Amino acid sequence: MSLRSRIVNALRGDRLSREIDEEVQSHMEEAVDQGRDPAEARRAFGSALQYREASRDVRLVAWLDSLRADAIFGWRQLMKRKVTSAAAILSLALSIGACTGAFRLIDALLLRPLPVADPQHLYALSREGIGFDGKPATFDGWAYPAFRVMRAAVKDQAELIAISYAERMDLTYKSDAEMEKASVQYVSGWMFGTLGLRPTLGRLLTENDDLQPRTHPYAVLSYDYWTLRFARDPRVIGRAFRLGDDLYEIVGVGPRPFTGTETGTVTDIFAPTMMHPGAVHDDWVWHRTLARLKPGVAVEPVRARLDATSRAFEEERAKGFTGMSKQDIQKTLDHRLLLDHAAAGASGLQSSYRVSLLALGVLVALVLLIACANVANLMTAQAASRAREMALRVSIGAGRWRLVQLVLVESAILACISGAMGAVLAWWSAPFVVGLVNPPDNPARLALPADWRVLGFGLALTLGVMLLFGLTAALRASAVKPAIALKGGEDPHTRRHMMHALIAAQVTFCFVVLFVAGLFSATFERLSHRPTGFIADRLLTLDTVAQRDESPVFWDQVAEHLRGVPGVQSVALAGWRLLGGGDWNRFVSVNGAPPGPDLAYFLAVSPGWVDTMKIPFIDGRDFRPSDTWPGAAIVNETFAKQFFKGESPLGQSITKYGERTCKVVGVVRDAPYRSIREPILPVAYVPFHRIDEHGALQPLRDATFMVRTVSANPMALASILRREVPRARSEFRVSSIRTQAELVRAQTVRERLLAMLGLFFAGVALLLAGIGLYGVLDYSVLQRRREIGIRLAIGAPAGNIARLVTVEVFGMVLMGALAGVALGMASVRYIETLLYQVKAGDPAMLALPSLTILAAALLAALPAVYHAVRIDPVAMLRAD
Amino acid sequence: MRKTDSLQGSLDLLVLKILSRRPHLHGYAIMTAIKDGSGDVLRAEEGSLYPALHRMEEAGWIRAEWIVKDTGRRARIYELTAAGKRQLDAEESRWQAVTSAVNRVLRTV
């Protein structure tokens, strides 16, 4: 209570002083009324000021009072120079906000531990080896039978958990007409118990739910999904939904904070791994494996044990490979098992954005340093102009610490306002960036809580920034020597050296930011202009599912029906979309030879697909309706080059490993298969009609209709087509509609993001560095105006003056730029994985930022030079 | 709390005692009461009375409020709080202990 009132009093010191004065006044009047001499009554109090101080100190917190006085004084100082203060605050706010936003993203994706018991004991299993493209690669996918033997092998040291890649799947709660999508993960039944999770409602899955293939159709909902889809209805327990061929029963709802272990995806439904069709296949890689080490268990022995078990399993499996050379088999076995920390979960979003986010974080940190250097220079310049004031304060008895406090408080005001504005920016920017990463039908959902971690980071950053730019200025101000300062100022050059060093640092950082942003935008430019080989405009893709496997003949009927819809130009069928993520590969043998080490990729397509995609034919013909697979194949140019070494592949035979032989009937131009970043893959297109050993057509569950529309906006037809598919055959449903153009764009989401943010921050960095340079030049002209005046008076030409003013600073700019080149070249190897066909040593990549910085420096120097040569010697020399 | 020397201690004691008998006094009245009550022997100086009053107010022993007197002047009057009453008891017994101890020393030496 008492401390509170003293703090309150400190914050309203004026009122307190008035009260004290008034009480004294009333006392004296009373005394006079009682007949005392007014002068004597006044004398009794002693010095009024001293009395007031004594009384004040009793009634308030003294240091708080001095802080308040400094704050008011600092605020007035800032308000006196509104424009510079606003510029300083804006640049700091922008960079603090960007840094905090970047931290929010990095924290949410990479650092924040999962809400499970002892997340620090969680590890993710992956294999490191040589990929099929001959480059080093890591694989985090596992086959379930391999998982089983590994789990048994380390039973005493660790518990292994299988968790499938989260997938958006079609499911229905009532009738098939109401099909909806949910993100489904197949998880080991014992996952919940191992992670120490408790149900919100009902029960969670256990090991008993995960024993026999397809016998335990039970599902657990995530709390998030329960809230969004069922509005937390407790009657959800016992409800059923159909997913694929199975009818699942909902048995429970998970704990509130747990959204799955795949950071960046919020899982809706958890089902037992045994319900996954791949649970019994030893060549079907479909889940991640997490390991939870028991307390006190060392990592390396567990890793070695798992490595040996996994290798033994693969060697056993490789015995079944026939017709492959020993080296090729060896290549697939040469993998090393890794155990990586997975306290923050394990997800594809993490691996694809880890480097990007860290790179962006470094960029914004550099921008923050540039802004700090600016403000530090500003404060130093101001401290110089306030040297006399400081000297006077010291002379009348102010302590050094009081001066440090005075300047630091001013810095703190700047930093706090900037920090507050930065918080608003961080609040908005992190979800904005996540929004940019989202493909429309599979939204990345990253929990971005603004809690003590983020708050703490923001506060620490603000404090750090304040000390960074405030402390040198404060110490400098407090070190003022009154005798020298009051006599006419100390050596102005000492101060300039420090400013120039900061300029060099600014230019270095600015160069790095510009250089990296240039690399990012060149990457985006090159990727987005890479020819796709097909024409994506006006092309609509309809992923379609049937209630059960349906004969290709029925699929053809639906395609035929769609061809009759007005506005449709052509329709074809394919197993899946190009660039849609589908992937099907095998080793192939040519003309009966043993299969080579290279993988070929496959896609089933109907007659007319090549024309609908507008991929040009080089040779041969399209499929005919009578063509079946095995039987005929169309290959792309890369396939022809790689497997036929320049001979015409027409009429030659290829054999997909383990299957029967096809004859090549056509050759088409290259088109990217699953990603536009990788080199073109050898692709064989095979007929949509697949026959089994007995010559019967094989039915299919899902496929994709490719529809080329007449109008330029294909999405205008989307709702009509969605309706027409079930009208053609009632058991067919459209699962998702996307334009091919959107799929192409989705390929460069990360590159667009990096280029956009990179360029934005490059612009900010350039602007800040330019302003900083301008400020320092202007200040040095002001400092040396007497010298310049004298030089002009004795006849120095304008060119000399311009050189005098700028030469030192431009030396610094040059030094900074050289350091920037070195730093940029050194840092490139950390972001190499983000670049596409861009070389760091490319002269253009180095020249562009150099020229930009040089131009900005020239522009920033102009006003100062103009001021310098316009100095009027007469007025100048008379003034002092 | 700050250490109080014996003089300040007795000033606090006097002020608390006076306010316990006659609440709602202003500073000048307290000063007069000390002077009159001690038969002009003790005098509280303005320079020490008001800081003492403010200190005791901050300590929560007394509370103050502004009133408008019949003369139309504003005055700040003081009264004892519950904590002040406890403090008065403590100070009084301390004072008794000190004076009796001092008296004993004066008698025996």
C-alpha cells in the first residue's frame, strides 16, 4: 500500500509538490492568525526548496522520480526532432517486428516442444544414403514390417512409434452425397500412452487396437477437429464414419493442446496403423518412425542397433530382387540410420522450410543491425550537439551515472515505442507468412501462440537493441570532460571514426541482404520461367473417387459425359495430376536386358491425354482405345535418351521390373513429372486400361479427369463439373478440383515467398543504409563547416570541397562493400539448397547489389555535398 | 523501516499520542499541542514536524485529508489509523522501558 502510494506519487510529482507547498502555506497562515510574525514563520521552515525536497523524498520513490524526470526530458528531446525520431522509431519498429515475426515462425515450426510428456526424449528415425538421382539424400519413410522388427530389437531401451504422413482424405458421416475432407493419420495404438496423453472424452487408442490388420476400425478425434467439426458435442463418441472401405467408430477425443506430431499440420483423425492398407507390405513406405528413449539410455547404442536391424531387414528383402546387378542392389542398401531430436515434432514443412526460415531470420536480423547502427549514429550526433549541456550538468554536480541514465532513458523510450509497434507488426506478419505457404486445399496450420516465449524474445530484443544503440552514446555522454567541452568542444574526429566504422558495417550488412535477396529472386525468376512442356492455361483437374473399385469402362463413360458439357473442349483421364505429388517408379529393362540402376517413372493416361495437356509428339502415335497396359507405352524424350542412347525407341520393348513387357508406340516432349525443381525424369506413359494376367480389365478406385475448357477462366466450370460427374454415374464423386496453373504456381511457393520477402527487406536495408549515410555526411559537414568555410575563403574549388567531404565516407562504403562480398560468398553455401540454377560467383549476382549500393550512396551524398559547397564563408566565419 | 533516533522516536510518540486523544488536527495545531502540553519545554520545529508527519503517513500510521475550514482556508488534517494505534502502544511501552532504564542508571551510579 505504502510502496504503491509512493510509486503513484512519483508518477504525479507536480501534484505532490503543490500539495506540500499548500500545506506549508496553510500552516503559515495559521501561525500568522495566532499572532506570529509572518517573516519569522517563514524562516522557521528554512529553505522552502530544501524542505520540499525532504518532504518529497519521504513520500515518493526517489529513483522513480528521477526516472520520471528523465523520461519527460527524453520525450521532449525526441519531440523536438519529430522527423528524425519518427524515422528512427519506424525503422526500429519495422526491424524489431520483422525479427519477432521471424522468431515466432522459427519457434513455432522448429523449436517449440510438442505438448507431450518429456518431449526431449523423442527422436525421429531416418536413413541417409545416396538417392536414385545419385545425390546424397535422407529418407524419413519406413515400411511397417521393418518397423516391427526394429521395435522388437530395441524394446528394452526405447519405444518406437509409427505415425503415417498426415493425409487429407475423403470421408463421410452420413450418406455419400456429403463427402468431406479431413486430415487423417494412422498411428501406433500405443502412441497416446507412450506420449503420456490423456483423453478429453472417451478413450484413446491402445496397443490392443493395433494388433491385426483391418480388425480395429476405431478412431480418435483431435480436440481441434472436435471443436471445429462437432462444436464439442459429447455425443460424438460412438458415431461412425466411412473412410475408404472401412466403417470407423469414434472412441475418444484427444487432449486439447495435442494436434499431432507433424508440426505444420493439424491432424483431425487418428486411426490405428493396422487399418492402413500398407501395414502388411514390406516395400510400401508410408510412415515416419519416432523413438522415445527410456530415461538414462544413451542414443548411439540404440542407433547402432536400429541401423543393424534395418540393414538386415533390407538385405533379406533384397534377396527377392531378381535380375538386378550386385552393385545396384548394394546401392539401395548403403544407408546409415540416423536418430535426430524430434522434441518439436517431425514434418515435411520443417524440412522444406528450415533453411528458408533461418535465412530469412538472418536477413531481418541484419536489417535490425543496420537500423541500430543508424540510430546509434543519430544518438552520437545528438550527444555531440549536447556536449555543452552534459558538461554543465556535470559541473553543477550531476553524477556520471545520472548522465548515463539520462541518455539511456531516451534510448529506452525510442526502443519501447518501436518495440510496441514491432509487436503489432509481428502479430500480423507471422500468420501472413504462414498464409502465403498454404496451398488452397491443404492449408498448413501452424499454431502461433503469442505467449511468454514470444513476449520474452520481443522484450529481450528490445532491450538488446536499446543497449546496442544507446549504451555507447550514453557512456560517451557521461565521459564528457566539462573543462574541454565548455571551452569549445573536443576533437570532433574521434566521434567521426566511430560513425564511419558503423557506416562500413551498415554497407556490409546491406550488401549481404541485397546479394541474398538477388539470389532468391533470380531463383524464383528462373524456376517460374522454366518451360513446363505442357500448356497449363484453361486446364482443370478433377480428382475423382468411386465408392468401390470401378471398371475403366465406367470411368470412360463419365469422361464421355463430361465431353458433352457446354464449355468443355476436351477431356482425358489420368492416374493423377502432373506436379500434383503422385509418384510411381520402378526399375525397367530394355529389350529383355537386365534392369539398369536408373528408375523410370510411370503414369497411366487415357487416349487423348497427350493432346489435352498439349504436349507435342516427337514421333509415333497416341494410344488407341484398344491399347492396354501392359502392351503399349509412350515415353518422353529423357526416357528415350537415357534408356535407348539415341536410338529411336519406337517399336522397342520396355519391361517394368517384375511385370510384363510393353512396346513403345510414341515419343513426346519432356514435361516435369512431380516437381519443376528437379531435372526432367524419364517417364513412360502407359494406357489407362490395365489388364491382369487373365486379360481382365482392372477396376480402379480413383483417378483424375483432365478437362480443357473453352473459356479463359476454367474455375467457372468447376461447380458444373462437380455436379455432372455423379450425374454421369452416381457412384462417382469429385474429391477436389484444381487448375493445372495453380499446381504449377504451387511448385514455386517457397521461392516466391523468399524472393518477395527478400526483396522487401533488401529495399528496407538499402533505404536505411542510405538514410544512415546521408545523416553521417550531413553531420560531418556541420562539424567541419568552419574548416570548409576557411578553405572556400582562400579559394578552394567546389570539387575539392566535395572530395574532402565524401572521400573518407566513400572509402568506408568501399571497405564495407568488399567485406559484404566476402561475407556473402561465404554465406552462400548455407542457402545453396534454396537456389536453383543460380551461382553465387556469377558476376551479375555480385555486380547488381554493388551498383545499387553505389547509386544509393551517391544519392545519399548529394545533399551533404550541396550544403558543403553552398557554405557562405563570410557568414560562417562571422558567426563563431 | 528507517532507524529512528531517540529524538525522532519521541516526536513520533508525541504526535501519535496527541492524535489518539484529539483526532483531526492539522500540523500547526499539533505543533501547538506539543508546545502547550509540555509547558513550553518541548518544541517541534516545522522543518522536522512535517517530514515526520509525511513519513508516518507513508508508513500507514496516520492518514490525512484536506478539509475546508470555517475561515474558507484549506487545511490538511491528520488522524490515527489502526496500525497507528498499535504503533503508539509499541512506542509508549518502549519509551517507558527506556525512561525507567535511564532513571535506574541515574539512581544507581
